[in-house]
Amino acid sequence: MRQVSTFANNHEDFMHDVAYDHYGTRLATCSSDHKIKVWSETASGGWQCDAELSGHRGAVWKLAWAHPEFGQVLASCSFDQQIIIWEELDAPPKRKEAGSGEDAAGTSTGASAGQAAAESNWKQLAKLKGDGRESVNDMQFAPRHFGLCLATCSTDGAVRLYTAEDVMNLETWSMSEKFKASSEKVRGDRASDTTSISWNQSRFDQQMLVVGNTNRIIVWSRSNATRRWEMLHEVESASGSGGAINDVCWAPNLGRSYHLIAAARSNCDTVEIWKLVWNPETSKYDTFTKEADLDTKSEAWRCEWNVTGTVLATSGDDGVVRLWRKNFANSWDLVAEESLK
């Protein structure tokens, strides 16, 4: 593993998320400065700021790109309790050559970022708030075969699904589903905070989600018979170590007879890998067991699978990205690591 590019993000506060588009040639960043920046890769391998988007009144936690068949659509969620849907109406601004807004390495400078923002073709199409009164902590677009649907989770413990009423006009969205992610109650009747969410990407299953909260991992499925969301499994750490779930990620499945879900848990310096198994006799995913605890040496904040669901990347407080892969003996090996300090 090697570092291929670095560039100054020019945010004025902590940066919370970086999200690549479908093709990996554009990315978006967000920060506690309430701003979102959209970047494009240049011919020299650097990154140029195409747009600076302002619309939130609080820290922006997460970003998500829709599939490109729906256009250049970006969603952002924030501490201000809102989700904003953005769309690029035309092609991005013409990129400048090195010496006119780029440094010798091809990375963007502050001047080019400001000019790109002024020339931006991005438009704020919709603000989604629903009935929420708490921070929106995470979100993810559904697989494209389910249409343009966005799942969100909030500090109030609820999962909300928003659907575009007309994919040709993304100014109108409706909250199609809402449910409490966990059966656990804290502080009286208040539900546990939900912190992270991830879709099952398989075309061969009904709609399925995994949600992380203050100390549990919950798997949900939408029944094709009842057309309602049903909780399949709700588990705490098998080791009893507890700790909030910082991130969850459902692995792509290219031929496995089971699903894998990764969860980064705070306070225990591990990323957990869970195995969800289909039972043909009951026609249900009856078994949900922990397959591995990966020692990340420090608190892990993010986990992400590769496109085939065979390699897991983790990152955490120690500034190290680690890659993990299952070996022939069905145990997980650390195959690469790179310090970003």
C-alpha cells in the first residue's frame, strides 16, 4: 500500500468525512466549518476544488453520492438536524492548468478553490428534516435497483428513509419510512442514539440495513409480504466490552453464501466482523455471529470494504490505515498498513 496523493483541504475546522463518487475521479469533503467542498482529479494527479457549498448551520458530519444514473447528486447531513440534497446542473467548471491555480504538484491552492466555488454549477435542491429534532449522524443512498432512496440515522434513535418522488425533479422528497433502530431504552423512554448505517448492496435480497448505536448492532429487513421493516438481530459486543459503534459497513457479496458486516467500536481498539447466514429451512437469516475481532491498536473510527467484499480497510486515532483479509484457515490477517502522520 502506498500514498498516491496529498492536498490541502482549505477547511477552517476539523474535517469529518471524505466521500468518493462512483468512478473515484471526484470527491467531496465536509467540516465543522459548516462547508462542503467538491474536488476533481486533474490530469497531473492532483485535486482541484470545483465548488464550495454552504447551506448548513452546524457541523457537517457525513456525505453520500447517489449513483450516477441519477445525475451528479450529493447528500449531506449535519448537527443542524437537516439533510441537504445537492445537484450539479451542468458540467464542472473548466479546470485550470498548473501555474494558474495549481501548485507544481497539481494540488489546488486557496485561490483556485475560491474561484471554483464562485463558478460552481451546484444547486441546493431540497432540505430534508422530517420530524427530527436531533443531529443527523449518518446516511447512505440505497442500491440503485431500489430507486433513489436515502436512509438516515439520528441522535433521537430513529432511522428515516426518504424517497425522491420524481427522479427527474429532485426538489420533492417524502419520508417513506420511520422506525426506532433499537429496542433498548436509555434515560426513561428515550431510544439509544443511532450513530451509523449501511445498506446490503445485494440484488438477490430484499431491502436490508445494518444500524449502529451507542452499544449495539442491529440488522433490519423489509418484508416483501408485509411491506414493513422488521428487526432481524440486535446484538451487543460478545466480549462485553461495550462502547458506541463508530461505523458499520455491509460487505459487497459476490457469490458468498453468507454476508459479512464490519463494525468499528469505541473504547476497545477493535473492529468486529459479523457473519449473517441464510437458513434455507426457515427462509430467513437466522444466524448472526461474530467471526473476528481485529486489533486496530487504537480506537477505530471508520471501516470500509473493497468492491468485492474481500478486503477491509480500517482507520483510527493512531493515524494508521490498515488492510485486513481472510486467509485459507478462515482467520483474518493484517496484510498492509500505512501511517498518515
